[in-house]
Amino acid sequence: MVAKCQVISLCRSLLRAGRKYPDYNIREYAKRRTLDGFRMNKSLTAHSKVEEAYAEGKKQLEVVERVVK
């Protein structure tokens, strides 16, 4: 099971990683996409769906970190 603190940490990590993009438009897109995704999934209650959403967020974080390096 994914704890609430892990979800918050993932959200903050995605927002921090998104701030590293040099282009303003991409930075704002990453911020908007992150916040929209977390807002959309905040009502999830089934553990399997929460785990899937968390895994997808982790994959997105890896992609962002790979791109901004």
C-alpha cells in the first residue's frame, strides 16, 4: 500500500524536477500536468488503482529526470 506521505513526496519531486526545464512553456506544462494528474486521482480509493497511479507517477518522474540531465 502506498502511504499518503509517499504520494505527497512524489508530487513534490515531480514539481521540483519540472522546474529544471530551461524553456518556460515546458516548465509550465510540466507543472500543470503534474497538478492536474494528482487532482484527477485524489479521489481514488481502491488500493490497486492507487498503486497503478503511483507507479505511473514514478515512471513520469524518471522520464523527467532523464530529460533534464
